[in-house]
Amino acid sequence: MFGGFTGLTNRPGTDMGERMLNTVASQSIRHLFTQSESVEVDIRCYPSSKLLQGSIDSFKMSGRKLTIRRQFQVEEMSFETDAVAIDVGSIIGGQIRLKQPTQAVAQVVLSEEAINLAFEADLVQKRLKNVESETLTNLSGGEPISFRSVKVQLLPENRVQIEARTDLPNRSDVPISMTATLTVEKRRRISFANPQFEPESVPEDVRGLSEVLTMAFAQILDSMVDLDRFDLDGVMLRVNRLETHGKKLVFSGYAQIDHFPGT
């Protein structure tokens, strides 16, 4: 599962104290991910005598092809702290304990493929099935409606094109088509702002119905992506900005590290 986990970054001049810290940190970071292609941990402390006071200069982690909670794939993730105070005694026991929470500069990259796979995850599917909003139940005679076959295409300037399908009691396989702009709210929620119905890919005889369904679907999406639902063990992510780059979505922000994973 962690065959690609490289763990250590051996720079010229890296002494035994740094190597020991890197080894312990590597073992802790493994607990964040179900799978990983590669993860590198680099803890710097110079001179190494500062370890006796529990002070390190920086902690850096970078990883590729990571899987979180078994179903959410991350193309790349990295974070780097400034000076950090640690409990020296914990290292002897094979753990790293922070004396106080610390913040790190963070970046997360998602691929378009991974975003589409995420819509099949259980955590997301339960938000798309048996929806009972008033707008939808007015169309279905009071029955809940489920959305399926969600497909996301990343566009320039933080835009996305989204297609999906749903079924009504008197009409099955109704297509949904929209564009929206991805924005960040309160550093933790991803919003699908300014949704626009795209009628070109929808048959004329259901465009009116599809437009109503599309706008209702946009509201569901807009309330769905809250980063608090995806927090890692001891690590809380916050986003300052996001950008679409071709088939990738890049998040830049910070990570608040309350404790090392597994401690």
C-alpha cells in the first residue's frame, strides 16, 4: 500500500538528529492516506543541538497520487511550516508531539479525473440521492429526486461545465447542463457561483424542465463542498485561492496542524 513511500530526504550534511526526525515523521504521515505513490518528508534543524530544546527550523511534506478516506484522490499535496516547537521526549517513543498548534503554507492539486471519481464516493452520493427540496418535489409529485452520471469539465478562469441526469415519475433520463464559477467562501467552502443553464446539449422538448432541475442541482452543489468534511487527522486545510490550470484544479492556502497523525 505504501510501497512508493520514500519518507526521507537525505541532503548533504543531514545529521543523525534530522534523519531520526524524518523517520518518525514519515511513519506518522502514513496515517493520513489510504494509498500513496510517493511522499517525502523533510525536517530541518540546524544546528542539531536545538533538538535538545525541542526546536526545529521547518517541516515540509510533499506527496503525489494520494488517496484520502479510500475514495478521494489527490494529484499532489504539499505543506511547509516555519519554526516548530516539539516535545523532545516523544521522539524517543517513536512519535512527534507538538508543544502548540502550528500553521503551514499548503497547496493541493486535483485532476479533472479525480474530481469526477469523487462524485461516485459514498460521502458525495448520499448528498445527491433522494433529495427533497421543495423545487424538486413540486416537479415529481412529492417524491424525492436523485441525480446521477455527474460529469465535470474544468474550464479556464476558474469555470466548470457540469452535466448530470435525473429521472422524474413522468419523464426518465432528463439531462442537466450548466456552467459555473468556482470561488472560495470563508476559506473552507467551495462555491459554484453564477450558475448558468446551458440549453444546447438538452433536447428542446425538455429544456424548460431541465432548466428548473439544473438550477436546483446548482444549489445542491453549492452547499456540498465544505473542507471540514475532509479534514485529515490533526490537519485542518484552509483555502485562500483556487485556480484552474488545464485539467487540474489548484488550491493554495494553509494547513493548521494541531497534532501529528497517529499521536
